[in-house]
Amino acid sequence: MPTPGTASAAAGLIAMVLLTAVVVLGIMVNRRARLPAMARYAGRGLHRHLSLLTVGFLAVHILTALAGPFGGLGWDAVVVPFISESQRLWLGLGTVAFDLLAAIVVTSLLRRRIGRRYWRAVHWLAYVCWPVALAHSIGSGSGMRSGRLLDVAVGSVVVVVIAAGWRLASVL
């Protein structure tokens, strides 16, 4: 049986890969464009469902981190950035990413009540959330700084840059 630390790291890695996929889908699927060989509604549905799956793995990541033997990690450090006693910067970045993602989720749930304009303004926080979450992943987990996990991080950056380039090319 994995330890809480191992489970937290695994869930965090899966959440990061899923968040990358969600950001890529968000970049590629918009009002005017769609993924090649996929209906627009299918791309949006995939984006939405992967987003929910990401939130689920993020919840497992956070809960197992709280259950683990990490010093100074309490519920307050989950929502208030940079107050943890250990790894203040890296855990604080994770908290910032979580807070941004929480704002995106809440406004997405309230989208019909708050209107598309406000929802879209908050939804742009995803473009801040993703690199902050990636920095948290690389900084807080020593395994992410070498080997195959570093390859996953670099691959995530490459995929997002390619998607952004594709989107910019379609606009120009």
C-alpha cells in the first residue's frame, strides 16, 4: 500500500498531466475553432469532463498531502498561500494554483448567473494557473527535476506551446 506521500505525489502528477490536457483543449477549442476531426460540442465536452477529472485528482493530491507526515501542512495552507512551515515558496505556488482553479470552477458553475463576459474574464486565469501549478510540481517534488518526470514536465510545456502556436496561427 502506498504511503500518503507517494499517493499525493502520484495524484499530483496525474492532476498536472490532466491540467495540461485541459489547458491544451481550452486553447484549441473556442467559439470560432474546433479540433480537427472532432465536432465542436465534443471538444467542449471533453474539456469539461477532463476538467472535472482534474479537480478530482487535485482533491486526492491535497487530501493525501494533508494526511501525510509533512510538517506544517494544515488546512489553512491549502487556501492561504505561502504560510506553510516547510517549502514555503513551492507549496505556496501550489496554493495559488489551487485558489485560481477554485475561482475558475466556481465561476464555471455560476456561468449562467454571472454572464459569459465575467465568466470568461475569470476563465483566463487558467493561463496563469497552469504555469504556477507546473512550477509547484517541479519545485516541490525532487523527482520532477530529473529523469522521466522531468520529461513529462518538458513535454507538457512543449504541448502547450504548440497548441498556443496553432491557436495564434489560426487567428492570424
